[in-house]
Amino acid sequence: MDYFFQQLINGLVLGSIYGLIAIGYTMVYGIVGMINFAHGDIFMIGGFIALITFLILVSIGMTMVPVILLLVLLVAMAVTALYGWTVERIAYRPLRQSFRLAPMLSAIGMSFVLSNFAQVSQGARVKPVPPIITGGYTLHDSGNFAVQLSNVQIVVVVTTVVLLAIFTYIVSRTRFGRDMRACEQDQTMAALLGVDVDRTISMTFVIGASLAAVAGMMYLLYYGLVDFFMGFIAGIKAFTAAVLGGIGSLPGAMLGGLAIGLIETFWSAYFSVEYKDVAAFSILIIVLIFMPTGLLGRPEVEKV
Amino acid sequence: MKSLKLIGLAFGASLALSTTTFAQDITVAVAGPMTGSESAFGRQLKNGAEQFVADANAAGGVLNKKLKLFVGDDACDPKQARSIAEKIGSQGIPFVAGHFCSSSSIPASEAYADSNVLQITPASTNPLFTERKLWNVLRICGRDDQQGVVAAQYIAKNFAGKNVAILNDKTTYGKGLADETKKALNKAGFQEKMFESYNKDDKDFNSIVSRLKRDNIDLVYIGGYHQQAGLILRQMRDQGLKTVMMSGDSMNDKEFASITGPQAEGTLFTFGPDPRNKPTAKAIVEKFKAKGIDPEGYTLYTYAAMQVWTEAVKKAGTTDPQKVMKVIKDGEWDTVLGKLGFDAKGDIKAIDYVVYKWDAKGNYAEISD
């Protein structure tokens, strides 16, 4: 039983990171109906910016870990949001009235541009950081198996839950959230009624990118390294999570992320590690056969 | 008609350009993972090759010509390795030092054989590299069926009666090394408790780490590269495991310690006796240190690979790969690694693996078992 709880913790943390990235896919799909393939690379950029900010803060002599983390979080979110905004402005907005596949192709192009940009500007090597948040708790020790919960894992899950709560509030309760939902339903009508459609879409990309930055930072804290090609695999997994949860649905993305994280973890815990991806994708296929819109993606509920 | 003439002109011009470079220089190649998660080793290979080319040219070049270096990047990807090999072959380059990953060296060697390129790998340890009876391959380092035996002897001696797990990353190198170690362990009457594999592009190994914890594993042997080993180690310590990690020659770069931090302490790996300590390497090591480069791991192996080829070319009086190969296999060569000779397959004659241990400061040193 202890073993089960340990694996549950492992799966929840992994799922939280997938979920944070998946939200970016789902929000953009909800509002403009396209898959933003560059989102995985925005996540990678977020990780790099978190790393650079961290190194700068340490080199100017900051030692208070909570302050450093908060500053890193804010800077990473702000700068990555700028990337998200720029990508939308130069690669997607000019193509918005074009045929459906055009923005998707330019998204794939953007993904290459971003990862190659990181490769050229930051070098091709893996960038490790020493463990920043150390320590943890032993939850239960039955003698031969101790359930460990590390502080990093707590930080990852708590940050995810808090941010998810904030963004759910923004989408469902604020004026801006109402604009987003209006644009999602009918952009022309929303524009006629005085909603600034361009601005709303830009803001959606900004929010998606800043959540990806948080995921990038959590990734850096948890695994201790970033590299220029990490966006691809993480992006594919998160995209799968978004589809599993029902693309367009905010809680669905989180649920999908957790589901993928838990399936992977428990499959490798009780069966073979080799086939964990096969297991995750098989379950995706089974879910999509019986629920073509994903777990929470019913068309009549509000989507953003 | 006009466009045809233009194409002809351009073709002629490019031909003329390529022949002029060949008249002045001999281009040699170094190929390895210059990008991607194994790029630390690509850098070792490149450093060794660049230093050698600089030294050889300072000493007057080869056959009265200067050496020029072509650097190929395979990103440790078999497909990319094959296409780099074809590129090197089509440029008429007679010699390549490379690659690093066995999964790159093996497919690339076939392309080199077809396009008449002599290949010396400084680092690929999978036995298959020299076992396919190709005419053009040589290996400066040892083989995994030797490395695995040394690892198994150490484990059987120091971890008798303890629980051992063997993990591998499903690559040619990692799986090969894990299989050889398992074979040698089982032969010594030692049964491992767990034999599993993981994906090389994974970052999250928490699930497998919890399994190690459940099975009370005392030593985990990793057939894989240093980055994943570093992550596994970090996640083991996060979950409170004291399990000792042991791995192979791909842990011989300080980048491992920069991933793990002080937690690297006590981690073991096998590699040839430290080339930096050989008396023959002393002068070269100083040169590297003056440039701020630590010639660790396979840096000096690459240097030696180029040395063997250059000396053989001087002796043969030609760069023709077939003739050079015959000269190399017939002779013995003074290199930074000491005297080297090759057997008919292309393997080096004297190999000895030793066990190294990491300390908390991020350095590694040979230990006597």
C-alpha cells in the first residue's frame, strides 16, 4: 500500500506538469480553433528564462530561496508571455483569415524557429542546475518502505493548483474571461458587440505562454536541467493530455494531464517501464473511440 | 539553352572549387554528437581532433600538406550518423575519427566502407562494431564484453549477497553493455533481482526509482548515458534511497556531476586507466590545460586515433584508405596512450578496464577494488 501511495505521488507531480502545458494547447484551441504546435517550445523557452533569471539572481548575491523563486517565477512568466504574444502577432494573426491549415503550418515552423533559436543562442548542451529546493518529508515508514514526499513535489503541486484556480477564476468570473468566451463562440458577433477580438486572442496566447513558463520553471526545479529539445516530447505528451481531457476544456486539460501522468507512472510501477508510452497512448485511443470529444469536452459546455 | 549553359558553368565552377581545396590540404573528419544530450562527448572528440590537427600542422603537416578538419554532427542519432557518413564519403575524405555512440558508429561504418573511408572510433564500445568483418574499421577503446566483465567482477566481489538491479536505455550501447554485464554476473553465479529498460528521452524516472526502493536494491547498474544516469541518481536521493549506482564508460565526463551535484559521491563506473595520467600524454595534457580544457574521457583517445592514422599515412606515403589500413594493422604505433597495436578485426590488442569512483566535489578517480 505504501508503494501505491509513493507511485501516486510520483504520478500526480508528473501529471501536474503535463497539465500546466496542456492548458496552453486547450485555451488556444478553444478560442481560435487551431493547435498551437509551438507551445511545447514556448514551454522550453520558459525553462531557459527561469534558468537565466535564477543564475543572474544568484550571481548578484541573492540567497533567500523563497524570494529567488518568486522573482524567477514572475520574470519567467513575463518574458515568456512576451514570446507568446510575439509568436501570435507575427505567425498566426496575419493568417487568421486564411485557410484552416495555414496557421497550423506556421505553428510547426514557429516550433522549429524557437528550438533552433534556443540551440544557437544558448548552445546545444544540456543546462543543469544544482538542486535548489532540497529536503522533504517521510510520510509513512513501514520499516522496509518509506513514503517520501519531497519539498519540490509539494511546490510543483501547490503552484499548479493555485495557478489553475486563478486562471479558472479569470476565465469564468471576469470581464476578460467573458470576452474570451464570446470570441470563442462567434468572433464576428463579439466584435460587433464591442469586444476587441485581436486583443482578446493576444491575451489568450499571453496567458497560455505564462502558464507554460510556470511549467518550464517547475520542470527546471524538479528535474534540474533544461535543453533546447525538451519542448518536443513534453509538447506531444501535453497535447495528448489536452485531447484526452477534451480539447477546449480548461479542467479537461488538467484532468488529461493527471491521467497521462498517472497511467505512465502506474504502468511502469506494476508492469514494464518499456511500454508506458504505449499504455498511455492506447488509453487515449480507447477513450477517443467511446468519447470522441475527450473526457470533459462536451460541445454544449463552455469552452475556453 | 541559356539556362543549361548556366548550370554547366555553375557545375564547372563548383568542381573547380572543390579540386582546388584538395590540392592544398588533406581533409580529415571527426564525427560525433555535437548537439543533443550526448554533446559533452562530442565536445571531447572535437577537442581532441582540433588539438591534433593544430599540432600536426605546426610540425609540418602530412605528406607536405596541411591537415584540415571537418566536424560532423550526428546528435547520437543513427539516421543522422548515416547521412553524415555519406556526406563525408562523397567529399572524398579518406579518414574519420568517430563516432561516439555505438548506434551511430555501426550504421555509419557501412557507409564509410562503401565510399572508401577509414574509420577509427575512439569511443564506441559495442562489440558489433568490429565483429562484422568490415575492412575499414578500427577501435582505440575497449569493448563492452570486456567492460561488462570488469563491472561484474567488481559487483560480485563487493556486493555479494546484496540486491542488484540492471537498467538499460534500449540503445545499442546501453542495452549491449547491460546484457554483457548481466551475462558476466550470471556466469559468476550472481542473479540480479531486476532487469528493466527505460526510454532514453525520459526525464521522469520516479516510478522506476520507487520500484528500486520496494525491492531494496543495494546497487543499480545503468547501461546508458550519463544524463539519464544523473537524473535517476538525483531522483533516487530525493526519494531517500542510498542505493549505489554503477555505470560504464559514458560516465567519464564532469557534466555528470553538474547534473547530480554533490550527490554523485560514491557512484562507480568503468573506463580505461585514466589517459591523462599516462607518461606519454603529459606534454599534450599540459597543452590542453593551457587552453583551459580538461582532456578527460575520450579526448586523448581521439587524439590517439588521429595520431595512428597520420603516422601510418606517413609510412605508407599515401592516404589511400585500403593501403593505410594494411599498414596500421601490420605495425605498432606510438601514441599519447602509449604503444597501440590492432588485431585482424580492428580491435586494440591490450585493453584493461578499471573502476572509478565519484567524490562529493565532482571529481572521479580510479579505485583499487
